[in-house]
Amino acid sequence: MRSDIKLIDYLGVRRSIPAFQMCEPGPEKAEIEEILRLASRVPDHGKLAPWRFIVYRGEERKRISEELLKLALEIKPDLSDEMIQVERARLTRAPVVVAVVSTAAPHVKIPEWEQLMSAGALCLNIIFSANANGWVANWLTEWYAYNERAYPLLGVQPGEKVAGFIHIGSTTVPPIERPRPELSQTVSWVGGDD
């Protein structure tokens, strides 16, 4: 997002770019740190920070993607050639992929549900922060976000959950608007005269 665009204007046109439409360059380490610092300013009842980040960059993305392919073939040995290529590229579609890992746990005061929602808010804030810094981004949760056998490959610890993988990079493809829900279908009013 350019600095001359007002937040209200940005929200009116915000659009994710599909990960497969992303390309180099991507943000450097200092830019990623700034994106994550800004993104961390989410609602967080109890100041627990019930989440953490795993940043995938460089050649390591290829290695992990190949390991994910092996796991996918164990789960479904009859994968088509097309799906094998999709699996092989899981973490290489964008220059940077950030996993948001929920560390939500029982707490005497803060319900786990609130902690999980904080991780979800963090995912969206990463997109906003990446866009504000001039990058395109997309929040994905793919099969391996829910498969605990993949967690050791991804650096996710036992008891943690993946809230999403945020792909960040550049694109040469203009964003295409998609249908949005009509407020009449999603809003219920309680009270008021108008």
C-alpha cells in the first residue's frame, strides 16, 4: 500500500493476490521484522501473545516442500502429476512464507477461543502490514496446516496449531475483484429506529 493512500480507501479495495501469482522480489529480513512488529499489534486479552511466527525463506522452502510432497504421497499415493507439482511448490510460490502458530492453552482467565481469535487477527494484520510496506500477501491454510505429521517438518511444536501461512512477495498480475457478501445477507440489527 502506498503511503499516500488513506486507510479507508485501502480497506475499500484490499484484495489478496493468489500465492501462485507471486514472484520475486520479497521483503528482506529487516522488512519482515518490521511487518511482524506492526502485525503484532492485535487484540490480545491478558497480553499473553498466544502465538508465534515461523518465517520460511530461501532454499529451505524447497527442502520443506519436497518433504511435504513425500508426506502427501504417503497419504495419497495416486496423486496426479499436476498435484505432485503443486505439492512440490507449496512453500516456494512466494519469496517469503510466514506461519502464524497458535500457542493457545488453558488459562485461568483468558478462554482458549479468545487466544485463537488473536492468532487469526494476527494473520490478517500481517497482510495489512505487508501491503502497507508495498508487498502483496495471501493467507492460506492448506492440508499440512491440519496434519500433525507435517508439524516437525514445519517447526511446529506438539500442542500448537497453525492459524495460517501468509505468503508475501511481489506480483506482475493486477488484483481482480471477487464477489463480496451483501450486508443484507450478513447483518442482523437489534434495536434502533431507522
